[in-house]
Amino acid sequence: MVLGTFLPYSRKLLFSLVVVSLPLAAQTGLGIVRGTVQDVSKAVIPGAKVSLTSASTGVVRNAESSSVGIYYFGAVPIGSYTLAVEAQGFKKWTGTMEVLAGQTVSIDPSMEVGSLESTVEVTGAAPVISTEGGQVSDVKDALRIHQLPLDGRSVTTLFDLTPGVEGSGNPRVNGMKVGSAEMLLDGISLVDRFGGGMSRVQPGLDTIQEFRIETAGSGAQYSRPATVSLVTKSGTNEIHGAAFETFRNNFGGLRARQRQDLPIPGQPFKQAQYIRNEFGASMGGPVIKNKTFWFFA
């Protein structure tokens, strides 16, 4: 009797988890690669073999074009990729692209008649301006984040570098009130439900692979009119590490954050001493090449 009562509820719970997890896949900071395989006369080619290979990890994903020539790769991690298309009676087609967080990349391979031993190689990245939606966004990759002189090495400082955004931990986007922006770390919300800004638990700057903020036209998969997506780094096929040390003081007469505004009578003005040392390291590599990777910071 107890088991019979429990089973219907367990089915409902399982169904609810599946339904809830579907929209979450679109919020993880991943991208989409899709398009239509066609010949030079724009006629669609069904049954073409399509592969997507990551330049950093070597992971290969395979698909086949549909009866109307459409192929689709969902939940694609950010990074550089090579797209290859093969079809009987046509030359092999290859092209490269860069996938950003939350971006939909549309590539329509144009196949030329010939032998599969011949290859048509297309160089150049996908267009920066996407025609798939009306979102206005600002993206900063790991290299740019590393080069920027961010005060305090806080990820919230990146908000101040985006036009139309003011405030750091509690950003206001295009005049909207505090709390209007959704903040996601690999799809997990970082919003402080009481204050509306970013929660106090924040990722380290060296763990961020890409920072993306949509200031207008945020998609229906997000719950707020503006969205901040942070994507963390992962290991690659090569072992790679980095270390840093940041030192700051008031050498050369630079004012300290804390100063003695009320000097003791009879004694000369004395500026408070300011010394700050911040250091850290990160490293990543493969567990099994082209399959599993590790990263820590």
C-alpha cells in the first residue's frame, strides 16, 4: 500500500525535475552552433556528416543534417572550434569559429561537387554581430580580464567597464533599479535575494574564462531584463598553470585608503601605512585526453 502510494508521486517528482532542468541548459553560459548544409546552388543536403571539434580539449561531437539540411549542436562550451562537413559526392568542408557565452553561431556550409579526398577550407571567425536575436551585450574573455588593472582583483569591477552600467556589487543597468540584473555562474544564480546585488561568495578572478553582460534584449530563458553570465575555466589537453602576486602600498606619496584626518595636537601629520599583498595560483590539465579534465585555483 505504501509502495503503491509512493510510485505516482515519484513519477511526478521525476517529471518535474526533467521539466525544470530543460531551461537551465540555456542558462549555463554555453553556446549553440547550428546551420544548414547546402550546395553552391543553395539546395539543401540531407544526411551530411557534421563534426564539431574543440581546439583546446580535442573533444569531438558528431551530428547528421536532417531531411531539410539542418544540423544542431547545443550546450557548446566557449572556445575555438573546427566544423567539418562530409557528404557523398561533395568535397569535404571545414571552417573555424569562436563560440562565446550564450551565443548562437550560425554557419551554413556551402558544399562543392567533387571527391571527399578534396577539402574546401574556410578561414575566419564567425561574425561578431549575431542575427539570431536583438541582445546588446559586452563580452570580456580571460585574456582581457588578465590584462585589465582591476582594483582589488574583484570580478564586480568588470561592471564598471560596461557602457550603461553603474555600481559594482549592486549594478544598475541602463537606469533600472538595483536587483534587475540576473547573475549566473555556470548557470547557478549568484544574486543576493535580500540586497539584489551579487552575493558575497564570489569566484576568484583567475577562475573566470569569460564575462558576459546583456544590457538589453535579454532572452526569455532568463528571469530578469539584464543578465550577467560568468563562465569558469576548465582544464585542456595540455598542463598549464599560472601564479601571481599583487603588491600595493603608499610609496611615492600615494594616499592610503585609510588616513589620519585628525592628527594628534602637537604632533606632525602622519599618514597611515598601507601595505597589501595578494597572491594565488591556478593549474589545469587532462585526466584522460580528449575526454576528462581538471582545474583548480
